[in-house]
Amino acid sequence: MIQSLEYKGKKYPYRIGYRALKKVKQELNREFDYDPASDEMDYEALEALLYFAMEGEAIKEGKTLDIKREEMEFLLDDCLIDLIQGIQAFSLAAEKAADQTIKKVNPKK
């Protein structure tokens, strides 16, 4: 699911998926974990996740991302709520896809 954030008058597409999650783990030696029921947020991992999600979409479009990794905290100052909503949408879509896969594999349940 491709979404976008607006920062400094420009729209940046991003997609939270395998590549972004893998890159977060490579950079931080831990996975991004988000529980909407918890008040805790791993902000360092959130910055990395957004950067790699945006970078991946730029690469797919044959472009170079014009925001540096170090700028993510400033972008998140402006777009944190939008990103959290995007993560929740990704989580719901992933959960729905997993449920559909389970139903295909085991249709009696």
C-alpha cells in the first residue's frame, strides 16, 4: 500500500513493506515494533522506517530521495500523526492478507 506525506510543500510517497522493515533491522540490529495499544514508541526505529519506506519508493520511481536520513526527525515533527495512521493502515492490511492466506490454505477454519 503506497501512501504519501507532505513536507515542505512536496509530496513524498512511501510504502511500509518488506524492504523498509529489513533495512530498519539492518541499521538498528532490531526490528521495528509498533503496538497501538501501548503508549511506548521506538522513535529511532520510526525515523529509520520512514526513511527506508520513502527511499524505496524513490528508487522504484527512478528518482533520488532529496531528504537525508538526518532530516527524518524534522519531517516527523510535521507528519507524525499521518505516519502513525499509515502504519496502522499497513498493519490492518497485513493482518487481513494473513487471514485470507490462512483461509485459502485451510478453508475449513
